[in-house]
Amino acid sequence: MAQMIVSCAFFMGFVAWTSYVKTRGEVATKDGYFLAGRGLTAVFIAGSMLLTNLSAEQLIGLNGSAYGFNLSSMGWEVTAAVATVFMAFLFLPRYLAGAFSTLPEFLNDRFDGTVRALSAVLFMVGYGLITIPSVLYAGSIAVLQLFDVPALLGLSYTQSLVVTIVGIGVIGAVYAVFGGLRAVAVSDTLNGIGLLIVGLAVPILGLIALGDGSLGAGLHTIANTETQKLNAIGGPTDPTPFATLFTGMVFANLFYWCTNQYVIQRTLAAKSLAEGQKGVLYSGFFKVMVPFLMMLPGVIAFHLYGGPGQPGGLASIDLAYPRLIADVLPSYAMGFFLAVLLGAVFSSFNSLLNSAATLFCLDVYLPYRQRKGKAELNDSALLRVARRVSAVIALFSFVVAPLLQFAPDGLWQVIRVFTGFYNIPIIAIVIVGLFSLRVPALGPKVVIGFHLIAYGLLQFVFKDAVDVHFLHLYAILFVVEVGILLATGYFMPRREAWRYSSSHRVPMEPWRFRIPCAATLLSCVVALYLLFSPVGLVGGLSEGFWPLILLLVVGNCVLWAWYALGGHERFAISKS
């Protein structure tokens, strides 16, 4: 226990000290606090996006899904790489060219102030009631499961849960309240390196344990025994049916990676368009590693302990990762793992706090003061407001988070249901706003009202009558709401077409290798689904597997060589 505490404290102290050194004197201005002075490079953008996205929910939930079912849930992670390509090529250039600080600010430019306020309120309510409390709750549950906090502190389960939530929340809030976005990005990157180390170590040590000391024997076991566990092509009864990847999953990922404020805020802080594109695409490569880092341990646990309901099997699928960690990691490494786990929780928590404060200050408070004709606030006064808002939201989350243990259908159900109240209308409004010039502000207002009513009825009143997977429901509502927006543009168009005004504050030269990098990223997605399918490891490698992989490799090598040798530049010149 002493070794664990020392190693945990050492790594967390190192992260805190480095974050302080890197941010000292750089958060005294509005841009410095909310957008890291618009100076984030690709590494910090990728690292922060990774840790903002990956937290205890994935470590516990994805491994549990692999243990209890198969690899079909990797669709949530791997297909996110496709969304990062859209972000890098389509959304990010427009966000940076307009020098927007928040997504609602873009909606104000495209539509009007009311749409800005409505979208900001949707985000803030979603973050405050569900997303922030769920991050704290999931992280605390993971800590309780892994380290038996009730026995350690001599408290009841509920008391231990509250203590853990408050402890994690207070430390995480310090980063966000006092350090701003740069501190968040620096700490995220360092914790991301730690997560990758742990993420690689656990499956390797697990395979060695499975193979009685031989890594190769462990690999042979999972590749040749119960191979259906490696199937990523989900059926109707699996957590993520394969068909959903082409319906609601598309829009859920587009919302999360292209419009969700707490995720895209670090891209809005990019030093340049090139650095932003590199950072976004690098984060996509991290996402395609998730099956190996956060799902393979669940498969290993299945082979070590037996499946749910089997003799010796675990009582709950969510115990798969904690049990494997406890069995394969040496005691001195447990502290490092705890620090990484807490770092992942801190990352999501402080990112959400920073984004909520940004939304309130820039999209609610300042526009309100302007409408009332009040004197403009200086940066120091605005930062005091931001810190107070962050503190209030943090305290509120401490109250809400423990209540999630009483959710009748579990944490994942709560997150799924309530995120659906705002993700689809936001992505529909943004996409139509970018590609249409005549849709008026009335359209988004109608869509937001329609979605809240329709989604609420479908989830809570007619849920039993409408037997549709929630991801398919996302797709249906998206199509309907895009139709509403286009209809308002057709029957009640803007008097003047919207004109995109460029006021960029950072260099807008795109990254030279963005296209081959995106092609390689998408090829990795295809290769993963080939590997974890009946074409690949499920039932034994088919004759077509290696030719398909070779085709992908050769195609990517040719494309990279063409770009490296300047072929694309000569082609562009010849066309002009």
C-alpha cells in the first residue's frame, strides 16, 4: 500500500508541477484562460483531446463489454477516427478562419443571438446535470472497485463514494479554476502518456499470465480459442449492432468531435490551422488503438476467469478490468495506474468545467451585459467571473454525482438518454448553417423546440411503443430536423444570404500531409474491422485477409511517397 501511495503521489505531483511551470503567467488574459492564448501545438491538442475523451467510463465499460459480449462496442471508438477527418478538413478551417472562441459564437454569426444563447444553455444544462457528475461518479466507482476504499477508510459504501467524489473533484477543479485551458492541455498530455504506458502494459502482462509466462502462448490462445469474442461485427443482440455504425453513430460522432464545446475548445486554441489539423488527426490514431488498449484486456479476462455466469466467472462484467489489473500489475505499479486513472478523470472533469465557464462568460454573461448597455469588463474581472462559475458548477456536481447510484437503468443509460436531448439538434443546425446561406434564425429555434418535445416523448412516453435502437432514432431525428431547417430556408429565407467573414488570428495554411495522413487513418479503421471479423481472426484468417491488408499498405505507401516527393504540388500546378 505504501508503494502504491508513493508512486501515485509522485506522478500526480510531477504532472501538477509541470502544468504550473508551463502555464505560469500565461492565464492573465481572456484568450490565455479560455483558449490558451491561441498557442496550442499538435501534441498538446492531440493529448488533451485523447484524455478529454477517454476516462474511467471507457476503461471499465469497454473492457466489461468485451468480457461479457464481444468487440462490437469498439464502433464507438474506432469510427470516431472518421469524425476527426471531417473535423480537420471541414469544420476546423471554418472555426479558425472566423476566430471563434466557442461554437455558440459561430451560431451567433450564422443565425442570431437567441440561437447562440439557446445552444449555450443546452450545453451548460447537459454538462451540469449529467456529463460532469457522471465523470466524477464513474471515476469514483472505478477507484472504489480497484482499491476497496470503504475498507481502507472504515466508511460505508455511500460515504466512501461521497468522499472519493469530493476528493477527485477538488483536485480536478484546481487545474481548471486556476490554470485555464493551457493547464488542462498540459496535464492532459502528460496523463495521456501515462495512459498509453498503462494501456500497453496491462494487455501485455495479461497475455503473459494467460500463456503461463509466454506472451506468444497467450496470443495463440485468444487468436484460436473462442474467437467469436474478437468479433467487431455486432449483431442485433450485441451492444452496438453493426448497422448502427452507418446511421446514428455517424451523427453522434460528428457531434462529439466536431461541435461538442468541451472537446473542440482545444482545437479552437490551435497555434495555426496546420497544427490544429495535425492534432485532430493524431487523436484519430489514438482512437484506433482503443481495441488493443481498452478492449483486449476484457477478452483476456474472459479466458482467465471464464465468462459471466460460468463457474469462476465474475459477478459483474464491469469487474473484468479491475480484477485483471489487481492480478497482473505489480504493487509498485498500482500507484502509477491509480494516478493515470485519476488523471483521466481529472482531464474530462476539468475540461468540462473550463468549457462550461467559457460558455457562460462568452455566450451568456457578456452578451447580456452588452444588451443592457453596461460597461465592458476588463480581462481580470471576466476571469474572476469564470473562476466563480467554475467553482459553483464543481460544487453542484459534488451534490448530483452521488445521486447517480440510484439511477434505475445504470450510468450508461442515463448518459445515453440525456445526451440525446442536445447532440442531434446541435449537429443538424451546424451542418445546415455551414452549407446553406438562406436558412433563417427561425429554423434552429423551431428545431430545438421540436427536438426537446419529440425526443422527450419518444424516450419517456412512447418508449415501449417505438421499438427502435436509440442510434437509429438519432438518425431519424437528424433527417427530420434537417428537413425542418431547409423548409424554413425555402419558405421564409433570409433577406440577404449569409456571408462567411474571415477574421482569423492564426496562420491558415493547411498541413501539407493532411490528405495522406487522413487516408492512412481511414485505412486503419478498415484494417481493424477486417482483423476483428470473420474475414480476419473470427473463425480463423480467411484467404482474402492478407491480400486486402497488402492492398491498403501499398496504396498508403504510394500516396505518402507522392506527397513527400511533391507530386501533388506539380499536379496542382498542371491543373491551374
